[in-house]
Amino acid sequence: MFRKTDPQRSLLECEFLLPPEKKARLEKSWAKRFRDRILPLIDEEVFRDAFCEDNGRPNKSIRLLVCIHLLKEWYDLTDEQVLEHLEFNLQWHYALGITAEQAHTCQKTMHNFRVLLMGSDRAKKEFEHVTRLIAAADGVGINKQRMDSTHVLSNIAVLTRLGLFVETVTNFLKELRREDPDVFESLDAGYRRRYLDREGYFSDAKREQARRRLPVVAEDVYALVSTFETDIEVSKLKSFEVLVRLFEEQCEVVEKEDDEGDGDAKGGKSKVVLRAQVVEPKEVSSDSLQSPYDPDATYGHKGKGYEAQIAETCDDDNPYQVITGTAVNGAHESDHNGLLPMLDQLDESGMKPEEMQADTTYGSGENIVESAKRGVDLQAPVQDPDAPPRPDHFAGPVWEQSQSESSDDEVEERSEQEAPEADIGLDEFTFNATFDTVESCPSGHAPSQQDESGGVVFAVFSAAFCSLCPFASRCPTRELANGDRQFRRAPSTIATECRQAEQQTPAFKENYKKRSGIESTNQELKGRHGLGDLRIRGKPRVTLSVQLKALALNVKRAMDYHVSKLAEPAVCPCPT
């Protein structure tokens, strides 16, 4: 049955049993700030529906379980280390508000609690709830934020292609031997010799040997899939499903002549059989299987694993910055597609910013427009599709030599004569925030009529103004038969060209400097909180780990801030 944590404090808590000197030191540590500021923020009601109301044993304190998982990610501890600290660490006892008798739980309880978190959005709700409240309590502004991704590798080995095949087959044979020994014994003994009895038979192959052994493993995979695909019990095994996925992604069935056959005695023709062969590496999708032990991991330009999307505040006036949103994608997925889901998530949590800074991978005309529709100003550079390609070699000295052969006056005169007047860019026009309405042209005139149809903005400017306009010859509009000029562009195209001009200005560059600060946050998550060396596998576990580590970082920063305030010298209220 569900039972909330009893708010009644006990006289047996360590606070009342310690000597005054030790108690004073304890009250100056993070433990008191944690007990006073974090414990009251834990919302236990989101777990009520996970427990029976009328019968059953009362649940372990939800507040205690949430907090020990926060401390686990704060210090990057294992479950065994967490349980040891919970039993014997006085700071933990004081921070959690528990007695020595209450300072106990078992590892199974921690495991079941994580399963409960993974099966719902409760971890996400706790992260958002606690983060929103500590930000509001300490005056952390959320209107300016920044976003970036960081590569995450779960607890898997980075396998070669041959190693992937071998591990997948080995994993299936081990599970088959464990779940159905009789069926396993009926298999050809060669499988046992190659994959179980002699470990490393394939994986220790040299480079030139691997190419010859890979077709052998592909044939074994094909034979196993063909043998058990109609077996109802074996086909239900998780390892067999992974084996089938590997075969479908990495292999193809072709017709080949049987070299071992004697041929037809009458016709002299070889027997044609079906054989499996591996496909070319370039034909394998980036979301293909990377490890039989973590089927959710994919391959991207940063390597195998996952991409964690992190959003964080970046207001210079904040006492400290907090992570406001997290998400986990496959390593093969582009950051470009991660921006809008993050903005929607921040909107739902009540922490949507007015300005979001991101790097070029998030920047595009489409994302700028869609962010503006959500009320967010996306500050991200965009790539110039029309930019000339970079030279293959440095041509500076040649240019310097040609310049030195002419006088400065000749060079200036020639440049003035040869350089034509540049066309007017779209950044000279005035648009609304979502770039679907033209407010005025470079001369300051509003269009006489305009409309948006099929994702394209149409605007018409009167000939009465355009015929006398000094910019008419360089205007990007098209002249109509009646002398009017028509503007016709997609909002994403407008946003792209306007941003290309804006990102060259000193104001944009100065404001954009804050974006790089999130790189240190990513390193803090990886180095201090263990995101760079995860002990778990699977996307649900990785997602939960990222959420808990992000919340632990927020809590740690808040505690560091309040502890540092104790060291500040007191200000005398009396005038000097």
C-alpha cells in the first residue's frame, strides 16, 4: 500500500546525538542545505498509483529512494557503495533526515524502484518538478538557455564486424543451452566448438584472416535462422530475435553453384543452392545492430551508442545555471531533429525559454521558423549553401605577389571599376517573427497585398513606389507586367538568408559567446557524474540515467551555491 514519508522527526536522529562541535560542522556542510531545501521538494504523490491503496505491505519511503538515487549519481557510486554510505555515513543520515535504524534498504528495492521509474514518466516529472522549484527559489532565470548534444556509450564493447557476428551467435547459443538443453544438444557439434568451447576462435583473427572467416559466420547465422524460424519456442528468445535482425541487416541470400557436389551425372550441371553472404559495409544502415547486448545502440559520426540532448540556462545574472531538459536519441540521429522536441518538452514542463542558443547542427531556416512559432528565438548559425568551396591549397603568397606588383592606387581603382553593385539581400526587408509576413521593403514601403500559400510567402509592392525606387535594379523582387513588383520566398529561405547576414554582426557574435558554456556542463556530466562511463545498457536505462544525473548536477550546484554563501564575509549594517 502507498504510504507517504512521515514528516515527524525523531529524537534519535544523529543531529540530536552528536557533540556540539561536530554538529556545528555538520550544519555548515551540504547536508543541512540538502535536508532543508531538497527533501521538501520531492513529490511522492506521482508514485501513488503504483501501489495498492488498501492492502499489501507499505512501500519504502519514496523520498528516501529518490534522494539516495540522486546522491548515487552525484558521487557516481555503485549500488553497493550507495548501500554502504546509507548505513554508515553520518552526512547522509543528516541530509536524508533518518535515524540509524531507518538507514537501510536492500539492492533489490533499489532495482525495483528503477524499474518503476523506467516504466513511466515519473523520473521526468521529478526532474522537472525539483528543477523548477530550486530555480525559482534561488532566482535562476530560464528565459535564456543553450542546447547541445554529447555522445554517450553504454556498457558495451566496441566490436568489429566479425566480432559483432560472433558475439551475436554466441549469445544465442548460450541462451538456447540455458533455456532448452535438448534442442541445443541436437545442433551440430561444430557450433559448440567454434563459439562456446573455444572462445576467440573468430575474434582473435588477424585482419587478413577476418575477411575469410566472416563468410563462415554469415553461413552459420543463416543456418541457425533457417533452422529455428518456424520453432515457436526458440523464436521467442530475445537473443534469437537479435540474431534475425543481424541477418536481415547485414546479410543477403544468393544462389550459388554447389562446389562440393559432383554435378548431375547425366547433364553435367552443378547443383544450385542458396547461400548467405555479407553485404557491402556502405549498404548497412547506421541504425543497424551494434551490440547483441544493447540492441538500442546505433552508429553515428561520433561512434556507437547514443546522443544525449542537454538544455541549460545561460543567463549571466543567474547565481548558477541549471539543466532544464534532457533527451536521449540514437547516435545516428541528427541534432537538427532534436531541437523542436526539446522546445516542446520545455514548454510542457513550464521552463520554455525566450531565447535558445545552439550550434550550427541545430541551425536551419526550418528550425528558426518553427522555433519562432513556439515563441522562442533560436540563436544558431546557419550554413551557407551557396558558399564557395574552400581551396585545396593555400594561395596567399600568390595573391600577395600580385598585389605587390601594382601600386595601392591602381589596386583601389581597379577594384572600384570591376566590383559590381551587390544585390539587395533579404535581410534588408522587414519581416515578422515567423518570417511569413513582409512588413516593409528596404525603402520602408509596405506591400499592397500579400498572402501565404503552399509554404511560400507572396507579397506585391505597388509600381507607384517601385518605379521611383533607387534600389529597383538590385531588388530581389520580380517586376510584373503592370509595373508592380512581386516578392516570392519560402519562410525558411527568408530565415536562412537573414540569419546568414545577422551572424556576421558583432552583436550576434558577442551574444553567441555564452553557447560554448554548455560544453563544460557536458564534461561535468561525463567526468564528475559518470555519464562518460555508464554501467548500464539499453535506451530506457540510459534515458533514466541521464535524467537522474542531470537532476543530481542541478542539486549539487544549488548546494554548492548555498554552502559558498556561508563563507562570504558578513556585511556590517552600520555606516562606516
